[in-house]
Amino acid sequence: MYKFLPLVSSSTKATLTINNFEAGGDGGGPSECDNQHHSGNDPVEALSIGWYNHGKRCLKDINICGNGKSVSAKVVDKCDFDDSYPNNIVYALKIV
């Protein structure tokens, strides 16, 4: 069972990392939400388990804000880690 303290919300600050969701990339296998790989041109991301919320955010667009900029990207996966890992991680494929 996963425990998240503090709970994540829309205002929780996140750590953004850039991953490759293409076949053979560091994003691993096909994405959890649509069982597909995604090209480097697709604005997609994987969310930590707290934000992923048992797949309730699958294929929905979310806004990622930082450094005075904002970008919209589609949720296609959850981050692969256990409950000892930080719950405020966003893996993104491409931020422009």
C-alpha cells in the first residue's frame, strides 16, 4: 500500500525530469494509459503515483508551470517506483 505524506495536490511543487518515451528509450515499456510508445514530438508525461491517482488522470492534459512559463502535456503513464520514492515527480518527454 502506498502512503503519501504530505498529500499531493494541484499546488504541490514537483521535480520535473526529462525522459524518453520512445521504443527503447529510458521511459521503459509502452505507457500505462494507452499501451503505446510516444515520439519525441509528443508533449506527454508520467506522474508520480499520488497524482496519477489509479489512472484517473490518464490521457488528460495537465499544465506544467515553472520559470514563468506554462505548457500543457498529456498524462500517458505513471512513474515506476515504490512508496519510498518522492511522490512529487513528473517525467516529461518534451518541454518547449
